[in-house]
Amino acid sequence: MSGADADAPSSEGAEQLRACREAARRRLLRERVGPAPLADVLRDHALVHLPPAAAARLSLVHPSWARALVSPLFAVAHAAAPRRASGLFLPAPPGAGAGFLPLDAADTLPSPPLAFLPASSAPAVLSSSHGVACCFSPADDAYFVCNPATGSWEGVPCPPCRITWPRPAIVVVFDAGVYNFGGDFTLVCAFESAPGSGIYCFAVFTSVAGAWWVADAVTPAEGLIPASGVAAGGTAWWRTSIGTAVGYNPGTGRVELALCPGDSARWEIGSAAGTLHCAVRADGDVVVFRLDVHGGWEAAATVSVAEILQRPRNRAEQERTGAITAASNRRIWMPRDDVRLLPFQGAEVEVVLLSGRRVVAFEAATGRRREAVLPDQPAGTDWCAAAFAAHTNTLAPVAPVVLMEPPDDQEDVAS
């Protein structure tokens, strides 16, 4: 037997002995300390999954819970935790504040929403990502990045090119990773290089740089729809009226294009698990597609509109949601012609439909349904054509902004 062969068993035995000693040490430590109290387990592992409003009410349970809820580390972890969309921001009628339609009774905002912003008129929510929203006050020509759940906000300067009125095509890109302790954010504004050209450029603002600059990238995006903006995987995306989705990634400087996989007159884009998805109406179904790494679409789920909206329970709901009675007097449910897809975001695929004043969110994987009813239609507001912004309540911090001068080679653009 060689020397190497002789040493092998002894080396293996020494390794087993060390493993046994380590296991014994951990067992003795557990016996001394004992199991963690249930209150500590709930504080450390459950609070992060609660909506901000529900978590705030639990701060009275114990001083350690109150300390955890105001901890910056807890705020970051709360923003990073997977969760469903909380609801939709509604367009503000003249003379009224911005409205918010929660999809869960416990996942709402302080009322009235956005009242903490120093705006002379109701601001419009342009986009939202992981609880951080970008708002615009037309009366003040002012922009704010804020967390509607916590009331924290920062003012940002106007983008360098103001030809995107009446609604700027701005998307807030927020990294909800556990390393974004400061709450840094990025804004991406798409604008036409010349009015009516259909060629779009991109202006970028970051909380770190404190100034806007215009990227080198340009792309055809005829009929870009400003209100359709959504952030997914670090990229800002918009739909166009010609059946394409246009994306710009400020981290890589790349432009991405994707063709609508179905009827472009009945589709909506959204974010699920950090990836761009789109929902398409196809006859009586809604088909959800996921954008793959090659820029193509792959089917993720198919759900019937009737299943999402369900059979009405009574005659009043029947009339409101479009049920009809067949000649045989058997009740057959048919969706209304004005059923519309709405923006969506969250950890899982959730189809959101508007039918009359009903807003129904349907989770494709579990079949879980959430429903809310829009308020009476204010004068001059058409819910079927209104611009909604999906929003998820979190405790995400918003980074302070130190404004800087634009780069020398872009002073003319910013003026």
C-alpha cells in the first residue's frame, strides 16, 4: 500500500469527526438558546409581506415591531418582497385630487392620495414601479418622484424636450433589489426627434447624476402611447398604435422592439416577475405572452373572459356586466363589447379587465379573483378611454436628489 493510500482513510475520518463535532456544537447551542419566540419569527419573516397600511397598524404590538417597521433595511426588504399589484391610479377629474382604486381592502393608501405633494393641482401618475411613482403637475409644470404609501418625495427637473405634452411619456425604473439601500431611481422619457416624424429619442434622469441627458439611441415608434409606459427588467417600455412595443434600457443603452403577437387593437403590456408580458384579447379569451431572451413572445397563460368576469349573481349585476337571457329563458352570460384590458404588474401574471365600472384582477396560475368598482363617472371622464396606472404599495425609500448641470454637449438640448 502506498503512502497516499494510507493517508486517505485517516483524512476522511478526520473530516467526519469535524462534521460530528460541528453538529454537536449546533445542537448544544439550540438547547441553550431554545426556539425563537413566535413573535420574533412573525416580525422577521411575515411583516415584510404585509401591505404598508396593515404593517403600520401592527407597530403597536411590541416596541421591537415598531423599530423593525421604521428600519431602512426593512423598507428595502419590503420593496424586494414579491407581491401583487395593490390597485390603479385613476385620472383626476377637474378640481379634484388624484384617485386610487385598491384591489384589496387592506392594501390602500392614505386618503386623499398624493395630498403630500406640493402641487397646486391634482398631479397625474405617469408610471409606477415597486411602489415608487413618477407624478406630473400640469399646472405647475413640475415633476415628482414619490412613494404614495409613505409620503416621501423628491422634486425632479423637467425633461429637456417638452414636445411630449399633454402627457409626457415618462417611465420610472426602480431597482427593488436588496442592495438598493438608498432608493436610487431612473426616469426615462421618450420623445419625438421632430414633431410628426415617428422617430423617437430617449432622455434619462438618475437620482445619482441629478441631471437629464439625451441618449444616443433612436428608434421608429410611430404612434407611441405615453400612458402605456411600464418598467420591466430595467427597461422602460411603451406600446404604439401600430402594434409594436418599444423599450429602452438606460443601463445598457439598447433599444428593443417587439411585435404584438395578436390583435394590436386589443392588447396591453405589463410586468410580471420582472419580465415584460402582454395580454391580448382573442375572441372570448385573453392570452398572456412573456417576452423571452431572444425578443420573441412565448405563451404564458390563456383565460376566458367569462371565467375572469364570472356569472352575475343578480339582475342588477347582470345589467351592469352585460348578461343576456336566451329565448329559452336559460341565463347565458356574455361579456360586454366594451371589455377593456388594463395595465398590470406584480410577481405573478394577473389579467386586469374593465367591464362597465367593474375592475377585475384574475391571477392566471391560481384562479384567484379580486374585484373593485369604479366611482360614478365624473363629468368629462370616460372610463373606457381613461389612462390608468397600475401601482404596488411598498415601503421603498426614495433617494434624495442633488440637482446638477446637464453635460456641456447637451446644454442646447436642455434649454
